[in-house]
Amino acid sequence: MRCATPAPDHRTPTDEQPDRESTEWLRSLASAGPLKEAAVARLHELLLKAARSEVNRRRSRLGLAGPELDDIAHQAAADALMAITAKLGEFRGESRFTTWAYKFVILEVSTKIGRHFWRRRTVAMDAEDWERLPDRFGLDPAAKAEWHDLLAALRRAVDDVLSAHQRRIFVAIVIAGVPVDALALELATNRNAIYKTMFDARRKIRAELAANGYLDTQTPTARQR
Amino acid sequence: MTRWDALDRFLDTDPEDVGCEQAMALLHVYVELLRADPRSAAERYAGIEAHLRACGPCCEDFEGLLSAVSADQRLKVL
């Protein structure tokens, strides 16, 4: 997995009983008056800090400058705060309250970045520059004779075995390079729906390439098990 | 290993993959268990791990949440 393995923590989140700090967060956020106001301000401070850290973590891949990044962080923190306070009743104590809350702000950062993509780029979703594919999959130009037929078969599979919707999503993501979250916004859908469409498209293309002898019939996952 | 490993991995689909919705619904639980006991996390949430291997955007969110929680815990220790 690309994702890093963290250092061990001492708390095992299995008992689903909120810890003392989480209980205090819930109590103060559900209260009224100065106690609630102080808790909301403290939570916003935590969310803004996490949002700033997250946009900074992603900045090298975004090509955004300081003010734009901070604007995204502020918007993400404000929207996450609103969502959290509206959904307090959905917190089931399966994790620390702050871990649950941080999830909201991280997902908001992703959404804001997806929205920002269309402000900065003029990528046509249906731009079919198939010449980008070798680079996309790390194919050595010097070995073109070896993979030329494979990529031609891949293109045929995209045309022949995918539905019109699957083909549109495949071309937008793989050929035009539109990020999934940006595509979801453009098509007024969500990341999960895009992923499921791509999941089925990938499976169908692979089966076609394997049936025609271009790839092993066993997938990398099946070979590992 | 093949000469087109990246393409083969990209087209690979794991039947255990739970998809974005389920992975994101439990991400906070998975992240805490992963920090506490990586082996238990792998056993209990194999479907989430399968998803994070395949989905770039969800993996990005996972890394962001892990980073936020780790920073938070470091502050509490100080």
C-alpha cells in the first residue's frame, strides 16, 4: 500500500465507549451559552489548524499559492464545523471525537480542491490524447515495439467493451487527467459512483486483454493470495 | 513482474474492495485501530485496505487523517 504504516498508539478503539475528552466535547457542544460558544471556537481552531496542515501537505501536487491555500483551509474548516455540529448525534464513540471531527475537515479539503481544479484548468473532459497513455503507465518509449500492440488492444477494449458512460469516465480520468473529485463535481455525482464505474470498467478491460493474451489471466491480487 | 506492471496494477480489481463510501464511513475507526494495532486493523478492515490500495483520492484522505491524528497526539504528549 502506498499509504504509510504509523507508529503504534496506546488506545485501542474497540469498546465504542467515548473517552473522557470526547464526552466533554459532546457535552459542551450540545450545551448552550458561553460553554457552547467556547467549545465551538476551540473546535474551529483545531479544524483550521488541521485544514492548513492538510493543504500544505498537498501543496506540491496542487500548484497553488499561499493565499489560495489558506482560503481553501478556511472554507474547509467552516464547512466541516457546520457539518459536525449538525451531526453530533451521529458520533457513536467508535473513535476519539477529534479523530471523527478531523475526518470531516480532511474530506472538505478534498472537495474544495476538486472545486478549485475547474477554476484553474481548462481541461476538456473528453479530450482524447491517447499519446499520454505510455507515460501514464510508465512504458519505456525505447521499448515501443513491445507495448504498441498492448496499447492498441487497450484502446479497442475501451471502445468495444465499455458502456458509453464507462467510456466517458475512463477517458476523463485516464486520458484527460481529470481528478476524481473534480469529475464528480462536474457530473453532479460523488466519488463513490465514479469509483464504482471505473472499477467495473477496469475489470472489463482487464478481462478483455487477458482473453486476448495481452495480460495474465490471474490478476496481481489473485497471484498474491 | 511484467514490462507493463503499472497498467496491470491499474486494471487489477480486488473483490474485497469495499468502495469509497464504506471506506470513508469507517476511516476514523480504521485510522485509530491502525495506530494502535496495525495487524488487527489489517484483519478487521481488509476491505478498507484493499480500497485504499486502489483509490488514490481515498488514500490521500487516509494519509491526511493519519497525519492530523498523529500531529494531535504528538501535541498532547508534549
